[in-house]
Amino acid sequence: MEQVYIFMVVVLFALAIVDLVVGVSNDAVNFLNSAIGSKAVSMRTIMIIASLGVVVGAVFSSGMMEVARKGIFNPGQFYFDEIMVIFMAVMITDILLLDLFNSIGLPTSTTVSIVFELLGSAVAVALYKMYHEDAASSLATFINIKQATGIISGIFVSVAIAFTVGAVVQFISRVIFSFQFEKNIKYTGGIFGGIAITSMTYFIFLKGLGGVGFVTKDTITWVNENIWFILAISFVIWTIFSQIAISVLKWNILKIVIVVGTFALAMAFAGNDLVNFIGVPIAAWQSFQLWLASGATPVHEFTMGGLAGAVKTPTYMLLIAGIVMILTLWFSKKARDVVETGINLARQSEGAERFQPNFLSRLVVRGSVNLNEAFTAVLPRVVQQKLNARFAKPIEKKMKSEDKPAFDLVRAAVNLVIASILISLGTSLKLPLSTTYVTFMVAMGSSLADRAWGRESAVYRVAGVFNVVGGWFVTAFVAFISASIFATVISFGGIYAIIGLLIILVLLLVRSFVTYRKAQLQKKAKRTFDRTDLITIGEIVNESTDNISDVIGKINKLYSSVVENLGLQNHGKLKKNKKNIKKLEHEIDELKGDIYYFIKSLDDASVEASKFYILILDYLQDMTQSIGYIVRNSFDHVNNNHKNLKFNQIRDLKGIDTKIQVLFDKIERDFENDSFENIGSVIIEKQALLDHVSMLIQKQIDRIRTTETSPKNTKLYFSLLLETKDLITATINLLTLFEQFHTDYKLLRKK
């Protein structure tokens, strides 16, 4: 019997390592967003500072381990074997859930997941216990309802508090500093630095002392009794330091605050969220020790009331967990995908939006616009003018997209200071506030106050916020249900159920890794750089060449596939063709959506080339629309179970497909090799191909007069031929334009 539980403890610690990896991949980026988005310092420096913060925070996290032991349920109401079932179900659920969110690149809350997993598994085991023991006790006997309600409400209230505080502080900071903060930072930066660093010193360092195992109670008592004196001295020291750094050393105090804030938030993250990853395995290990100390007490008779007492977590365990977190921070590729979501929604500039607007986002933005107009009507014009002057943005310098900060140093500093203070305050009160919720909502609040959500982008950004927040509620629901199901399965199946679930877990993780790696390879193969980086004629020509080659290749494959699948009445593959054309249309739409920023970024000598680029995209869109009609009409015909096309019709379509394949293969090959000498001969061949299509149209007219009996077939066949004709025409028009421009470009280079 003892060997079974040794196995379970070992498995739980192994799962803890995996959970650290998947959890940090999602959560750790929360304290990197502001530093990365503002580009205050190099990426290497950011990672080093964050790593140091994680190590220190890990040591400070001992007190938070109580949440896993007694924060959600009453351990004294469960036996040892039941407690181990709860912990096993929680860890399996947590890994699967967090890995899912990492794979789709959305930030979720490890705190919410662990809390609702503990709640779900405890409820399931309690119900199982009540059913088998025929106990008269209620569910409230097993669940620490008061504590659980406080933790859950604290998590969700933190969303509103973080958003509000972030918005208010950012508004005040922007009014003080404006976007031209370099001018008045000399006079106000010292006080700002003093307040910021003092606040972080208090909430991160002083409040964190209570969780450190090697700090004596006398030291903590002295600190608490002299807190105001310490704060006053700290404010004076940091203000003097900040002013010296600005005036004498010529340092940028905002960058210093961002560096300190990154360290502070990383420290707060590790101190508050480490329990989410290793709290459960450590609680299981402590439960096992308590059971061993009891002697030979049967596992189904030994109650776990001992977990309710104060048990310190060994420092070496916390340090090991911190090291795993740091390694994940440095090497996790999924973490980079998650960080893009927060930065994209908070960025100051316009650009391509990841999320599509929805009814709720439109409603909120429309209401906000109306409210703003009403507020503006009663606000004195003088006050409006002064506020607008403080929020006036400087003219952006032309630079590569990878060098552009998503927002300035003022907003980055505010985000870090406010988020670290709120999370550390939660830690000191033993409330596991969600790092994701706090950092994300502070960033969203500061974005709103900073007027980053303009009329051009607000509906998309708000939709993104709703999508992310909606995902958080889904996290809570799925965590509760999944953990309760797993706990029930383990309760009935015992060790065999555990082994089965572990096998499923490994298979799902391997599948997730393979799928993610495949998606990354596809993303890497696709040229997805910012069109605003195109600033010269040569770069425009190269980009146009790649776009033409890519679209021609995809249209060529789609046309052949549709003709083949239409002949076979293959509904499944035609449906896949429909999905592929939707992706292609989205890619072209993204290209056209970047035209404004593309033209703004061009150098003066290349402005005339913008018309060429716009026309190229227009012809590509015409080609995509033609193949789109062909794909959708073919799918609808088969989907509605209409009669198949006649043998002669399919044969004629395959004949056109063969000719188009020859044409498109030649075009794609020439553009891939940057060899455009054959464009003229391709253009000459167009008339023969168009004449062939016209001949087939006439053949169908003759069939209608003699043998054709299906109006649906006739409609489909004519639409395929006419759209094929439009596709060929748009292709030739594109080639004619490119040939003319390329000839002029070669003459220009010779001069």
C-alpha cells in the first residue's frame, strides 16, 4: 500500500515540473509585456532582471502554500487516500488546461485554474464520499465555503480594481508628463521615481518578509511597528537617488523604474503564483509524511486535519521551482506567442488587429463615444484644449517595425508599478490574486486612459479584451468540470484509472507539441513581416514578387482540387477547399489593410511605386474573388445534393485545368526565380486560352438546345466557365502591369 502512495507522490512532483513549464509559458510573460513593449532595455537585460526577480520571489512564497492545503476545502473532513485523489486530479487537469491556452496563444489565469480545480475535485470526492458512506453531512462540511468565496471574489474583484486604478494613474501620469516627457522629466522625474520605487519597496520587500522561512518574528514585528518611518526614509532616499540619476548621471529615470518594476513584478509573480504549480505536490508530500508519522493507520481511516496547521515549505524546494521557472522563461517558444496578445491590444499605434469586432464590443464603443460627447459638451473649452495638448502625440520617426515600441516609457512604468503593488498587496493578505488578470487589466486600463484605443481601433481592441476575459470564465468552468470528472474517475478506478489518465495526458501533450511545432514551421515558412517595413522601390518589387508567386501557387492548387473533387462529388474535400479559400481571402485582405501604413512609411523617392503596389493587390484580389466563386459554387452544388456534372462537362473542365496549370506553373516558377523574361510570351498566350473558354461556353449552349436537361448543372457550369475567364483576365492584367513596371524599374537602376 505504501508503494502506491510513494508512486503517487513521485508522479505529482513530476507533474509539478511539467506544470511549471506550461504554467510559466502562459503566466510569466505578464511581467515581461511592459518592458518588451516599451523596448526600454535590451531583451537580454529584461530576461536577466526577470530571472533574478523570480528567484527572490520563489523564496518569499512559502506562506502562500496554505491555499493548496486548506484554502478551498476542509482537510480534516477527508482521509489520506481521498486527499491524494483530489491532488492527482488537480495536477492532471491543470497541465492539460494550461497547455491548451498556450497552444492558442491566449493568456489565462493559473490562479483561477488551480482554485477551481481544487474546488471541483474536492466537491467530486466529497459527493463520492457522501454516496458511499451514506453520510448525512452536507457539502458545506467538506468545502471551506467562506475562504473559497473570499478567494474567488478577490480574484474577480481584482479585475475591476486593476482596470480602474490603471486607468486613473495613467491619466494623471500622462497629464503630468505628456507624450513629450523628455522636457519636464528633469523636474518631476525625481518625485515620480521616489514614489514608484518606494511603493514597490514597501509592497514587494517589506510585505514579502512574512513568507521567508529564515526571517525571525522579531524582525517582522519591528518592521511592522516602524513601517511609516521606513517608508519616509525610503521615499527620501529614492527621491534623492532619482534626482541625482536625472540631473547628474543623465540617466532616464523611467527606464530605471521599468527595470525595477520588471524585477518587482517578477518577484510578485513568483511569490504569489508559485503555489499554483508546486503547492499541490508539496501538500501531497506533507500529507504523505503525516500519514507515515501516524504508524500503520489505514489510509481510509487517517484524517488529514494536520494539513490545517502551519507548515513551512523547505527553501530548497522553492529554489528548485524557481530555477525551473527561469529555464522555461528563457527557452519556451509558446511564451512568445502569448506575450504578443497583450502587447497587440495595448499598443499605441494603429495596425492590423488580431480580433474581429462583435456585438458587445460595438455596443460598448458606441456607448463610450456617446458618453464622451456628452462629457465634452459640459467640459469648459479651455480645459479641453489643455488636456488635448497633454495627450498630443509627437510625430513618429520612420523605423523598422521590430524597432518600434508598442507604447512609451511612461505607460510601461505605470503598468509595472501598479501591477506589482496590487499583486504584492494580495500576497501579503494571503489572497491569490491572478497575475494575469491584474497585469492584463492594468495594461488595458492604462491603454484606455492613454487614448490608445482610437475610433479606428477601439472596436477591435475591446473585442480582444472581451475574448480574453471570456476565456478566463471558460477557464473557471472547464477547470471545475474537468477536475471533478477526473477525481470521480480516479475514485472509482483507483491506481488503474491514474495510470490510464497519465497515459492519456502524455499522448495529448505529445500531440500538442507536434501540432504546435507544425504550426510554427508553417508560420516560419510564410513571409509574415510588416508591410510598413517596405520603404524602397526594390523592397516593393521583391514583396510584390513573393505575393504574386504565393497567390498564383495557391490558386493553381485550388482550381485543380475543385475540378477533381467536383467530378467525384467529394463533399468533404470541397468543404476543405472552402476553408482554404477563406484563408487566402483573409491574407489578401490583410495586405490591403496595411496600405495606409505602407504608404506612410515609404521614403520620398519611392512614393510613386505605391500605385503599382496597390494595383497589384487589386488584381490579386480579383483573382482570389474569381477562384472564391468557383470554390463556393462547386461546394454549394454538391452540398445541396444536385446532380453531378455530365462526363463531357467534367472532361472539358479538366482540359481547362491542364492548360491553366501549365500557365500558372510557368508564372510561379518565373516569379520564384526572379526571372521575368518570359512574361511577354505568357501574355501573348492569353488569347488562345480565352478563346478555348469561349468555345466551351458555346458547346454548352448547343447542349442546352439538344441534350442538356438540368438547369442546376447549367448554372454551375456557366458560372465556372465565366469565373475562369475572369480569373485568366485578371492574371494577364497583373502580368502586364508587372512587366511594364519592372521594365521601368530596370531603366531607373541603370541611370
